[in-house]
Amino acid sequence: MSGLVKISPLSQENYYTQELSKHYQSVSQFKNFMECEARTMAELSGEFTRESTTAMLIGSYVDAWFEGTLEAFKAEHPEIFLKNGGLKADFVQAETIIQRISADANFMQYMSGEKQVIFTGTIENVPFKGKLDSYHAGRCIVDLKVMRDFEPVWKHGRKQHFIEAWGYDIQGAVYQELVYQKTGEKLPFIICAVTKEKVPDLEIMEIPQERLDECLALVIEKAPDFQKIKTGEVMPERCGKCDFCKATKKLSGVIDYRKLMPDLYKSMNQNQNPDQNQPVSVAEIVDIPEIPEFSEIPEKKHKKHKKHKKSKKRRKIVIKI
Ligand SMILES: [Zn+2]
């Protein structure tokens, strides 16, 4: 890949730089492409950035503690402190989370591997990079997740396990593959998860090999397509739903309102046992003639309408202040 371009070797310092993100795919970039190709490309070019939220910062705070870089993290994020120098409530909660996981010997053991180990490799000729939270060479790959709770997540119109909804299974598949390519060992992928709830819950979960295999198959199928978008061979598609797509949307005219939610009408047409408690729509999506541009809509010219228009013109509107 990129035979003529010299790529700097990956390090902790340059891991997240634009140069390397343009060269390598990562799990988060792959997941971003799955969500919206256009937004991912805009992020790669620096045209669009997503703000980091307090919720994300809490996770980073706990990550930094595990890495032993909490002091540097605090120095980089003065916004986590109150004026009196104390931590804001959200980060007091991060301290509670740290205390809770510190008290669990099993959790701590899984998290005690080598920290932030970088692996690179290629999947279907696409260069990939990965940074492992806790790597136990020859034993297992562990990733830390600090999450809202352990409830299912509503995504793409259905309830999903949070592991699948957030693509932690895809992450496991890629990390396992990168480690395998370097070491010849296929290691279990473990998630050490803790919640941000007032009383944090915690769990150590393994993603079974069959799920990792399915997810690797998905990466093998999709990553080359995303790479073609990155190299400019293929135009990125817009999801139409994300903040980037909303912010850059250009209206081309009038649409049949049902086309805003075609799935609703698709299921009606397929007559899939409609809910008895819902009003039954007789509407079906039919191909209505293209709606003309606003300027092309003919003005109705019957008498009554004209008269009404005239009287409207004569009326003076006074706005009282
Ligand atoms: Zn989008």
C-alpha cells in the first residue's frame, strides 16, 4: 500500500495523528465507516470534528488511571476541576469507579497486562492498527470499557446487547487477528466492563470465538470497500441521519412524506401482521410523479382566488411595538 509514501512508525505519540489515520484503518475508523462514510471522510480531512462529551472524558479518566498517566490527563483537562480546585461531580464518580474496580482482585488481574500495546497488520491487504488496553502475551487480550450501564441498547430499530451495539465484538476480532499475525497465537478476547452508575456494576466477559469469526468475516468483506473510499476511488455515501449529514444536507425539493420513513410503509405493504392497536394506514408507497420545483408550480387563476389576493394586497399590516 502507498508504495511511494513513507509512513512514520507508529508510537504512543503519533498513534492518533491524521497522517496515520489516513494510512491505517482502526476499529473505531471501521465502525465510523459502518455508521456514515461521508462523516468519516470529513473527519479524516479535518472538515468535521465530533466534540468529546463528559461521558467520554469519564472513560478516559479511568483509562488514564490504569495507564498510570492520570496526572498528565488532569493537566491536559483543566475543565474537569471546579474553581476551588476540587474535581467536578462526574469525576468524583470516576474516582468511585476506580475504587470499585481496585477492590476486585479478578478485574485487576485481567487489567494487569502490558498497557497500550500497539499492533499493526493487514486484513484483506488493508493496513490496520490497534492499541490494546491490557495484553497478556500468550494468554489473552483485555479491553476496558467504562459504560453507562449494562442495559440493552436500542439501535437500528432493535434492542441489542451493548457488546454488539458498540461493536466491541468487531474490536475483539481485529485485535485477535493483529496479534495472531504477529505472534501466531489466537488469544481469547476479554472485556473488563464497569458502569458509571451511582453504585458501579462490573463484569468480566469473553466474546466467544464463533462471534469473533463472524465479525472478522465482516471486516474482511467491508474494509477493502472503505479503503477504496479513503483512496478516492469510490465516493463516500451519506447516512442522512448523523450530525454531519444533517448539517450539510441540501434540500432538492419536495418529497412524499412517506419517503422519510420508508420502512414503515414497506412493512405495511408486506402485510406483516399489523399491530391491532394501531390505526391502519391505507397508504402505500406508490411512485408519485416527480414534484416540480417551487417556481414551476402553476399558480391557480380562478376568480375567487384573485379577488382574495387583491384584498390581501390592500391590507396594511401594522406591527405594534
Ligand atoms: Zn451521516
